[in-house]
Amino acid sequence: MPRARSLHPDRLAAAALAVIDRDGLAGLTMRAVATELAMSTMALYRYVTDRAELELLVADWCLRDLDTSVPADPQWTDQVKTLALRVRAQVGAHPQAVPLLIANRQRSRPLLRWAESVVTVLAAAGFTGTGRVIALRALVGYLNGALLQEQLGALGGPGTEAIASQTDFPVMRETARAALGVTPEQEFTGGLDIVLRGLRRSDPEPGGPPSS
């Protein structure tokens, strides 16, 4: 029996995201989304098979306006940086949904289009074979980790403040005190720059990008 078309997937994704924004990811249940839509839980199953399908809809919805075109920056490192900053800007309004983006990175079409742009830049820069694979994984790993860490708590949060006031680990105390002055933007772009410098200086495969 075909599903009824009275509920557009965008409306369903928006309702699920509203639940996440309000109650956190733990609050995302079929019942909660059904209540948000003023319908029964059983009726919701006419539109999605299970929570996994619902989570994919949310991931796609969060990134529906993501610009995945290859930037016009002259340097490949600047192109990759721009692509990463676009993702951060897009998910900034819905930090609770970051784990869903990570979990669905190999299924979400906006994320796959973004990855296609990244590997296009890497290929043009001379990365080939396993070198390109590792470069992409390094960039995705940094992006995911940085977004998740920012969602869990920025450097200026209570955890850093607690370390800054303890006496058992003096070097960590000194580091935490410096961290209190670091903005989320500085943390993200600074870490990304470190990763990009490492990729630029890595030993290339034959035909890969020259070290600089």
C-alpha cells in the first residue's frame, strides 16, 4: 500500500529537528515527533520506516542549503578551509543534531556532495590513491571531532574553568587559563589550519602534491 502524501518529508524533518533542538537528541522518538505533528505514532509509520530513516531526514534537512560548490580560492588549502567552514556555519543553528550528521555521513546526499567537492580539490592538488583517501579521512575526522567537541562544550565552558583552578596538574592549569581566552572560531580554524599544514607537508605519492 503506497504511503499517503499529505505529509511532506521536509515538514517531517523540520518537526524532528524541533524536537532535537528542544529536548536534545535523546528526546528524538517516533512518539515525540508524532506529537509535534499532532498525529498518532502509528500514523507516522506511514511516512518513515524507523528512527534511522527519520535521522537521515534530519541530517539532510540540516544541510539542505549547504553550498557544496568548489570555492574559487587560489590555493587548494583555502578551498578546503572554505568548504569546512561552510559545514560549520550550516550546522551552527542546530548543534544537538551534530551526532546525526556524523552517523549519516555516508548516506546523506548533501554530505556526499560536500565530500565530492573536497576530493575534487584534493585530486586537483595532486593527491592520488591512498594518499587522497587518508587526506579525506583526516579532514573529515577533524571536522567531525571539532563540531562534536564544540557541541559538547566550548573551551570557555565550566570544564575548562575547573581545570584552570585546580592545582594537581600545573601545565594543564596554565593551558586551561590560556584556553579561556580562545573563541570557538579561533579553536576551529586554528585546528583546521594545523591539519592543512600537515597535509601540505606530507610526503606525496608519485604524482602527488609537492611538499612546501
